[in-house]
Amino acid sequence: MRELVQAVLFAFDWFVLGYFLVVNTIYLLLLCSAAFEMRTHLLVERSERRWRVLQSDIAPTISVLAPAHNEGATIAASVRAMLGLSYPNLELVVVNDGSTDETLAVLIATFALVAVHPAFQQAVETKPVLALYRSRSHPNLVVLDKENGGKADALNAGLNVASGALVCAVDADTIIEPEAMQRMVRPFLSRHDVVAAGGTIRIVNGSEVSNGRVTTVGVPRNVLAGFQVIEYLRAFLFGRLGWNRLGGNLIISGAFGLFDRQAAAEAGGYAHDTVGEDMELVVRLRRRSYEAGDPKTISFIPDPVAWTEVPESLRTLGRQRDRWHRGLCDVLRRHKRVFLNPKYGAMGTFVYPYFVIVELLAPVVEALGILGLVAGVVLGAVDVSFAILFFLVAYGLGIVLATFTLLLEELSFHRYDRLGDRALLLVWALLESLGYRQLTVVWRLRGIWKFLRKRTDWGAMQRKGFSSPTSP
């Protein structure tokens, strides 16, 4: 019996090793793709003359959709910041999603809102609309008051009211850089097959914010926030940028994404019954385009930036991560027909399988691999030196990816000016795999378990708010 257990553990450990090699080969492809994509971006797109178009009245109108629920304390500052975006044809649609605090009253008083007849085409069904307001001081501001229906329902209501050819979905507490819209719209001007585009989300923790703008960029001293800076940089500058050349993206951050309004409305808008509504809409848009015989693409542009606050407590971060993984599980289940289906091109044969095999199953394989490796060492099925070497190689590859991402950030955007901040980023990169990564595995496993139990709750997300960082 002992020999059988040893043989099974030995075979499983070799399976984990094979999985590890496949995953890191894909990471190498993404790394090379990201490098080429960034080079193209820096050498070509920044010198294009479309900036002249964007400064004229022929620029496509963008409607920014900002759902708000009980945001009375910060809604005025958030709206002022969004109204200050540098884009010639900008419409701001704020959706008061059944707030029970003073959110609507603050908006009415601050921006001189007047009620108008709610005449618009309801392309997507939503909870009842109670009132529609326009601002006398800011003609491009529209406020929609509706019954509470959740974020997806609020975005769909905004989609119905919006008049722009493009719509940008943002979170009410997201800080968008002034020129971000000018940069985000570029793919829609240069190509005819772009149905959506996403920008980079950066972490505001540790930075100084004044009047809705990030005035001084800094690296957080909080350990959890510091690790998340590395995660976010890797996810956007390495992962999503790399997919531009390897079959396109399946994810646009719900905090900052630009969509073709007509395509989003015809697809039915955001799904109400999922916690991954942002990814679900992206996958549905791409899938529908293939089924219609007119494949569309999702572009990622690295320099449009929005800043968001990330959790600094284990409990809140754990809720966020298990919700993200539940959303991933649900989206991949809904669109399972895409898996390895050549009808959907590279999306079906490479991109979607990657999200199933790597993004979805990685925590399962990693957890079982750690348990199998330990059991193999104890029972003598795996040599101790091999186990140590395997850990060192895995850790080393993680460091290489993180270091490459930091190098890409430094050479391309150089957002962190202070030497101390760059040194601290390197420290977080070196420490990320020692405990924090294992915690994310636990949280994602919990997300899979909750998905199997059909849990759809979001969980409370506690935020400290934007403020100047305290001295370390």
C-alpha cells in the first residue's frame, strides 16, 4: 500500500511539474508580447496626429457612466473631478441607485440640477427610473435617480440615457487622470473592429490626493497594499498588455472601461445575476461578434490611468478576491461553448483555455501541489533536494516576472520618482511570494467553494478614503 501511495504521489508531482512548465511558458510568451506591444506603443502611437482630432469638435462623444449608492460624503468631489476631464465632447451620467443618504440632495444643491421629462429609449430593461435631472451650471451633466438595483442595473440605466457613441463605465470613487479619455479613445479612431478598450488601474494608497487629483505618487508602506501594487502592475503592464498580440483580452476593469454604446446595448447591457458583470459583458461582446461573422477585438492601452484605493485589511481583501474568483467561475461557465472551439478563433483556441486552465484552476493545482510535495517528501516519494530546488525555481521565476514588470514601468512611464519608492517596490516584489501568494490561493479556493454553493453576495468593502499618507 505504501508503494502505491508513493507511486501516485510521484506521478502527481510530475503532473504539477508539467503544469508549472506549461504555465510559465505562457507567461514567457506574454512577457515577450508585452515588451513588443509597449515598444510599438511608445514609438508609434504617442507620435500620432490624432491628438489634433481629439482637440476638435469631431471627436466622438463619450458618456461617462458613474453609478452612486450612498456616496453623499464624496459625490460632489468625484463629480467635479470627472467634469474636469480633458476631452472636447464629454457627457457625465451620474446614476443615483436608490441612495438612502443625502447623495441626490448634494448633487441637486451643488450642481444646480433641475428636473426634466425622462424621455429616453429604454434599450435595456432596468429598475424604475424616478427622475431625470440636468445641470444649469454644467450642461454636460445628467443625473438619473432610480430605484436600487445594484451596480449592473445602474450601469444599464446610464446606458439607456447616454447620448455618446462611446460609454465609459467608472466607479464613483475612482480618480481618472485628466487626459485619460483622450488616450483611451485612440483604438476607436485607428481601427474599425474595436468594440471596447481598457486602461490601467493604479493604486492610490500611499499617494497624495488633492481636489480629485493625484498630486504626488507614492508607494504604500502598508504591506498588503504594497503587494497589491506589484499585482496590479503585473496584471496590467504584463498580462493585459501581452494579450493584445496573443488573441485579445477577455477582461476590462469595471472601474475604468470604454465601450461601443450601441454594441453594449444590443448585447443586453450588464448582467444582473453575476458578480463578474464587467468580464461577462466583454466575453459576451466578443462571442457575439464571432457568431455574427464580424469578429471584434478588445484593446488594452497602458497609459490611460485611473487610480483606486485597495483594501489594507486581510478580511476585506479576502472578500474582494473570493468575489473576483467567483465572478471568473461564473463567466467561464456561462460561455463554456467557447472552450477550444475554433469557431471563435484565437479567443476559443488559446485565450479562453488559458483562463480556464491557468486563471481558474491555478489555485487548485497549486494547493494540491504543495500538499502533494510535502506528502511526497514525508513518504520518501520525492527527494528533499528536488523539493527545495522546485521551490527556488518557482520563487525565482516569480521574481523575474515582477522585476520585468517594474523595469517596464520604469522605462515607459516612470511614475515613481523617488528612489525610496522604487526601492520599496523591489522589496514588495521580493516578499510577495513568501506568504501573500499563498493567501491569495486560499481566497480563490474559497471563491470556488462559494461559487459551487451558488453564493452571489459581494461582501462589505471598507475604504479609508483618499488622503495624504502619513509618515512612515
